[in-house]
Amino acid sequence: MKTVSVREMKANWAEIETQVANGQTFEVLNRGKPTVRIIPAQPRKVLKWDDHLATAVLAKTDKGHTGEETVRADREGRW
């Protein structure tokens, strides 16, 4: 982990951002004290669900409810 002052971070943000994107971690010092840690973002996991809309619609139509009725029943008692 590298340390950098707030002033250095502001002056060299493009380079620091590139290094973070490549896996480097930075600790930002404000008046010599650590205040922030900048770490690389983790990639988001993508949920693969083929034909989810058709599945959701079938589940509701099997019970004989329309979308409007389902929403109304869900909101019942909350308003």
C-alpha cells in the first residue's frame, strides 16, 4: 500500500487512478494522519436469468391475478 498526501492526490489524480485500476491501494494522509483508503473496485457479478419476464408473468397468471391486482394486494395495509 502506498501513501499519498491530499495535495499530492489532487495534483496527480490521473496517475493515481490508473494505478488503482491496476490493483494498487493508496492511503491518503491529511496533515500526516491517514483519513481515506482508495482500493480497486471489485467487478459486479452479473446474474444470468434467461426469460425471467416470461417466468414472472407465468407465475402470476397461474394464480389468476393480473399485475395490477398483485401490486394492490402487496400494498394493502401499508397506505
